[in-house]
Amino acid sequence: MRAINPIGTLWMNGSTLKVRFMGGNASQKAIAREQAQWWTEHANLKFEFGTDPNSDIRISFDANDGAWSYLGSQAKEIPTNQATMNLGFLDGGTAGHEFGHAIGLAHEHQNPAGGIQWNEAEVIRVLAGPPNFWDEATARHNVINKYAANQLNDGTVFDPDSIMLYFFPREWTTNGIETKANEVLSALDKAFVAGAKMYPKTGPVVDNATLIKVNDAKRTSAEIGKPGEEDLFKFKASTAGTYTIETRGNTDVFMKLFGPNSQTSVIAEDDDSGLATNARIARPLIPGEYFIQIRHFNQKLGTGKYSITVKKN
Ligand SMILES: [Zn+2]
């Protein structure tokens, strides 16, 4: 598998993501909608375009601000009056590229497997000019800096056809690497987002998350059988109070809590607050339905059995 997804940026598999336009004309919006669907044909996600002020993805069309997007669920950290994506231009597959970021894909040229050796001075010089006008820090953030292997959900092979790759000429590198303009999803882009590491249509989805009974005397058992697998649980908080969600077992799991009545609003995340390397989240919650996502801390190697409980004090 190819393409790269930084750990911690995935939406829950099967999520419906609300998208709100902040400006833009009819033709700009039509292009954005059309290219967003390039991904949902393959990934187990849906985009719902509307006017909800709390939309997960918010798109501005500021012609002076280039084209950019936050990565996946990092968008939830942005105040809801601010855009999480800007489409300052829409040439070719630009909106498709930015929606790739919005579902959690990083730049393919920042894949450590690419082996690109940048001519840093040249890259910084060109990107300081139109249409980007980036300062050096931004050029390094978007182009030059590579991810470390342990920051990635995957990324072993470089995909020269990925829509997540920038077009750049040979002068930008010192080892002869250049790229062509990729205006559509590559075969590997499609396969990766539909695969087990991202949004498989056959994987556990939020609509059939395993129900946990609050204060159930019997622990709910589960197992992460394959590296990168996610388990999804849900519970109902029928009254307000402090709820404690906790895992037990010998496996180092990572927990995320979403809600109320939302598959995309992250309330808390935890790695090791429980016993040994177990996860534990205790939070005052209002009544509603909540979702819990469990994955292994080490997505490349981690598997194992564990159990989970939800208790209300
Ligand atoms: Zn980009």
C-alpha cells in the first residue's frame, strides 16, 4: 500500500462529514463537490454539503490565500468560524488534492520513502513568489520536511502518480527527481483510502459499532487482530454525570471518545492513563450517544486482546 496518513488524523470509518462553504460562486462550489466525490467513491465516508455552522469541514475561496487544508480530524481543533480548507484556485485536480488532505492524506513528496533530496534554496526561492508567496517556514512545512516513519499509518512505497504529490521540476532536487502534474486520483490513492488502514467499506463502521452497556458487570471483550485495525464502540449516557471508559489487557491501546450524538466531535483521547499501558478517559458527559474508537498505539506492529468498560460514578 502507498500514500501516507499521519497517525491520529483519521475520521471514524463510515462517518458522514458535514461540509459548509464560506463564500464561493456556483461554479467553484460545483467543482469542489465533484472532486470531493472522487474520494467517497472509494473511501467509506460521505460528504454532506450544507449550512450547519458546526460543519466538520469549512471551505473558503480566498484568491489571495492559495490552496490548503487541514489534515483529517485535525479540522476539529479549528474554531468553527474559521475555514479548514481554502480553495484560492481550482486548476486541474486542486480540490481533489485538498479533499485528500481533509480525509487525512499528507503530501506524497513528504513520504520518507520518496528519497527526494531537495535543492532547498531553489524550492524556498520559487515558493516565495506567485502564486504561493510562502515564507521559508511554510515552504519547509509543505514541501521540504519529511515525516518520520513512526508518524505514519503507512508509507512504505512512493507513488509518483498520487494526486497528493506536488508537481515540481528537476531543478528542485539534487538527485534528479522530478514529477509530473497529477490531476486525478492514482490507482494507489484509490486503493489506499479504501484499504484497511483508512476507510474500508467492509471494515467496522460507526453505524454498527458494538454497544456497551453502562455499568455492565461483564466486560466487553475485543481483539485487534491486524496491525492498524480499529474497533468502534458506542454507549448511551442516559443521565448527566462522570463516565469512565477503561480498557484492560496486555496490549498498548489508544482510545478516542466522540460525541455527544456526533461521530466527528472528539471529546478526549488517551494512551496510557489506565493500568499499565491501558487507556482510560473520565469525563463529565451530558446525556446522549457517544462513540469510542480503539486502536493499537503502534499501528504497524500492535495487535492483541483487551476488554473495555464504561462506568458512571
Ligand atoms: Zn497539499
